[in-house]
Amino acid sequence: MTRRCALVTGGSRGIGAAVATELATTGHRVAVHCRAESPAAKAVLDSLPGTGHALVTGDLGTPGAAREIIASTVEQLGAVDVLVNNAGVYAEQPVTTTSYEDWQADWRRLVDVNLLGPADLIWHLVEHLQYRLQGPQGARIVNIGSRGASRGEPDAPAYGATKAALHALTQSLAQSLGPLGIAVTAVAPGFVRTDLTEPMLVGPTEEQVRRQSPLGRIAAPSDVAAAVSWLSSAPAEWCSGAVLDVNGASHLR
């Protein structure tokens, strides 16, 4: 049986690293993407179970990067069956205390990376899928959104807005790509404990975050990775168009 091939953007740490590991564990050949080659990305690559994995680089906020990322993945793996759009950036920018120059810069960077980057990757992926011999049938696209897309992000409005747009893009493309056999979904995590968020959990803040969920704990990257892995599978096809909340009931829509 031919092994399916997956591209995971932002795969050098946190949720992306957990998704790459989970997909490799379920038999995928995985391309771990990072903005620039780093020891962290190489460590994730070397830790993946199985063989035939690859490392790809590129700044998704740069025009033309998506084309090179897809091309590099196809060159190394031979195909892309699963795309996980995990790479993203975050910026706190309270409107009342952020300078106009920083406000503009933050908005443009977050739109470029969190929305236009995934959109460009999807375009080039679809082009690849349409021209390969086996066609696009059975391909999966999973976008990593956020609880903040529907709950709101008062101190990070660009982050919330770009994630909301990513959810909308997911649902639009689920309809347009369905006839090609491509299922498109998203997951909307709440607060996840990673090396990036760990510094935020200082003093009483950790307990406050823990209490957001009636389950009484903070999510681990593996909680999100398990959902992404299932949405990438054949049985999840009928979930195309869904935005799956993965937040421990901390926010209900």
C-alpha cells in the first residue's frame, strides 16, 4: 500500500510538531515545514517514527513562498495528500495603546501569514492534485483556526479576525473542492500549553486558564493533534466544511 504524504506547516514546535508526530505514527510520510531551518525543526524531523520524512522551509508571509514549499514537498515526498495549515503568528495589539505604525504592521503581517499563506498553499496544492496521475480524490486539508475566531480576542484583534477568516475560507473551499474529492475542515483550539505559551502561565494565571474548561486542565498539543489526525483520515470525509472546537468546553457556540 502506498503511504500517504502530509505537509505540516509550522511543524518545528508546539501543535505542529505534535501533528507531524501523530501523522507519522499513523503511517504518513511527513514534510515538516518551518520558516527557516533550525535545530528545533531538525529535532522534530529526526524524532518522527517511520522513514521517508522531509524538511521544507519558507516564510509564508513572503509572496511566492507557498509555491516553493509545495514544490519542495512534492520533490522530496513525491506527492501531497494531506495539508495541515498550522503555521501562524500572534500579536497583542490593544487598539487604545498600540501606535498606528505598529497597528498597521501587525495587521499586515498577520493577514499575510495567517490567511494569505494558507490560501496560497491551498491553491498550489490543488494545482498539484489536479495534475498528478491519481488525481485529488481522497485529499485532505485541515486548517488550524482558533477559539478566538468566535469568542473574540480583545487584545489581539488581528489574530481573531484572521482566524475567523480562515474558518470562513475552510467552509467556502469545502464546497468548491468537494466535487474533486477534497475534504476541507478546520479545528479551533482554545488555550494550549506549549513552549510559546508556557511563559504566560505565571502565578495565578495558570489556575485561571485551567478553570476555563470544566475538565479542569490545560490542553496539550497532542489533544489538537489527535483531532487533526482523524480529520485527515478517510472516514472523516463527511465532516468536510466542519470547524471542530477543540477547547475542552471552554467556549461553546
